[in-house]
Amino acid sequence: MNVLVINAGSSSLKYQLFNMQTETILAKGNCDRIGIDGHLKHKPSNGKNAFDSDIPLPTHAEAIAAVIEKLTSDDYGVISSLSEINAVGHRAVHGGRKFFGSALIDDEVIDILEDCIRLAPLHIPANLMGIRACQKAMPNVPQVAVFDTAFHHTIPEHAYIYPIPYKYYENNDIRRYGFHGTSHRFVSAIAIEHLGLEGKNSKIITCHLGNGSSLAAVLDGKSIDTTMGVTPLEGIPMGTRCGSVDPSLIDVISSIEGTSIKETMDILNKKSGVLGINGKSSDFRDIELAAGADADTGFVDSSATPDKLAKLSLDVFCYQVAKFIGSYVVSLGGLDVLIFTAGIGENSPYVRREVCSLLEGIGVYIDEQKNATRAGSLLDVTKDGSKVKVLVIPTNEELVIARDTMELISK
Ligand code: AMP
């Protein structure tokens, strides 16, 4: 059984083809600049040639056609024909109030996704383009939607209701939804299995720290709170997103800049976060380097002259992560395990050290030596005597999508 996993953005389309017997990746790649000019990167894992070149990709339909052509071609392929793709799993960013789990795509699911456009206007139209392109290219292959929001459907009312007029929830579905659900679910499940915590009322906080970042409070394997809200702008500061700020800033910035609400939202989404503070980069590798940290160990060289704003942007980020962790200790009534995952969480000893140093008051201590080791698989960085286990767990959202897809088509 092979499952093709698709993550469609407005001008990009990432894919991975899984062999589900072995849960290995047969090929993966990325279509970029769809609707602009077009570029395809394709990497087979059977030793055949990789492809990395400009090709015209006017729409998502041509992108899917190009992916299928590469997957089945003599020079770059990993399967001999389309019939070897048994199902397609799509990442769907928002499932609104309707989806509590993954869903086999039919006309009703498409209708509900279309209704979710009002909640995620930047993401759902792109997800739908990916789904429609695959339906057209593979009309007889089952398609499954896996929602970023689904894992958070267990969040209780008191945590998802915003303190604004209730009618917006009742009439317009405005509430906290949360995102990165597949990642929070994947890493918390691994920790529960690794530590033998099944059914033990485990209290886990998962920190998905990447280009977009969110935290989740996971009680006994179920999400009970998360930092992102009705959109992925809320919560901790991110690469370019501001996270939680005083909502009056929209009015204040609009007055300063003479910008419309939409233009001001663009500033908060694309020009804020750590980039907004340091003015140079949203990539933590650049920022840590500018702050004088060693790329491998994250230790700061005492003879370095750190860039003040680079250091400040890291300080703001780590402080907010630690502050939300503290608030989730309240939500969970304690803390057993703290998990770091995604690009920054998996690869930045600096961020893990800074965040954990702010949490010593609640009994979180990490082993400096272990923390300076590069993760690649599960890494336990807990210091002897720490009340809380601290784990680095590489996330794998595509594998979760492939597994959910298999489960749904096997029913
Ligand atoms: P993601 O969205 O999970 O792919 O994470 C991407 C982000 O991870 C990048 O923009 C970087 O900020 C960060 N990142 C990746 N590698 C490293 C590293 N070695 N050290 C610090 N940050 C990293």
C-alpha cells in the first residue's frame, strides 16, 4: 500500500510518497512558485536521479501532473504506474467546528471545507486546490483530509471561548481552534509510549517551535489547551508573526502607518515576531549566530560582541515560551514531561537551554551535555534530579497524515 501525502499552499505543493508496509518514504519533493513560473524538486529514495529544475506550473493541476509524471518516470520514478498510489492524504489547515478527526473526502467534506474559508482564508483555498487537482488526476483513488485543528477538539469550553460577545461563537464559529495538531499529537503519543505513561493521567506540554510555533497542554494524551487561536497568529511570537499582543495595536499601528486593517494585519503576520524585533532575519540559525551563539552547542562565546537586537528577539521569544509553559502547568495541575519539537525545538540547544533556565523554579532542569547533542531521534535531555522529563522528539506530520489516511481507507 502506497499513500501520497500532499501539503498544498497557495503557490507551493509539498509531497511525500509512503510505502505503508514499512512506513518508509519512497520519494518526496516540492513544487514551488505555482502560478508564477514554477520549480520542481523531486527526490526519489531508490537511488534514481533527483530532479531540481524550473518547469512551468501555471496551476496546482499542472503541479500534481508533474509530480505524478516524476513518480512514475523511468529516470526519476519509484512506481511503475499511477495504480500503485492507493490513497492520497491531504493536510487541511482548518476543520472548523465540524471535524473532530480525519475525514474521507466526499462532496459534503468539500462543502464544509469551503465553509471554513471564512476562518482560514489564506490556507483553505490552497488546500482545496490541492484536493481538486488530485481528484482530477486520480478520480478513483480515495482522498483523505487530515486537519491541523482536529487534535484540539478536546479543549474544554472555558479554554476555547474568547471573552467577546458570545454571539460570535454561536453565529460565526469564533473560538480557539489551535493548529499543528498532527505534530502535538504525534510527539505526545511518542512520549507516552516511551515513558510508559498510557492511562496514567500524564501531564505533558508540547512545544512545536518552527517557522510557525505553538504550545499544547496535553492531559492523558488529549489536548486541553493550545496557544494558537481562531487563526495561527495568536500565542507565542514566531519568525514573522507577533503572537498574542494587545488587540488595540491594530488601531494604533493603522494610525501610525495610515494602513488599512488588512495592511496592518500583514505587518503583524509577516513583519513582526523575532524578525520585527531584530530587523534582519526570521531564521533562528542567523539570529543565534548574530547573538554570538555557537551553531552546534548553542553556547555563547564570551568574547563575541552579540548583536543587541538579535539577542533581544531571542530573549523575547524564550521568555514568552517559558511564560506559556508556566500557564499550562496551571491548566494541567502539574507537569510530567516537556517536549521540544519542529525546526527550532529539535535543532536549537540555545532555545531549549534559555527556555528551561526560566523554568527552574518549577523543577525543570536540563543536562547541558545532552542538550548540546544533535537530535535525530528521541533525545532525553533531562538532568538527574529534575522533577520534569525534558525530551526532544522529531516531529513527522506527514507520517501522521499517511497513517490516518491508511486507517480511514481500511475501514
Ligand atoms: P520548521 O517550520 O519546523 O521547518 O522550522 C524551520 C525553522 O527552524 C527555521 O526557520 C529556523 O528558524 C529553525 N532552525 C532550523 N535549524 C536550526 C538550527 N540548527 N538552529 C536553530 N534553528 C534552526
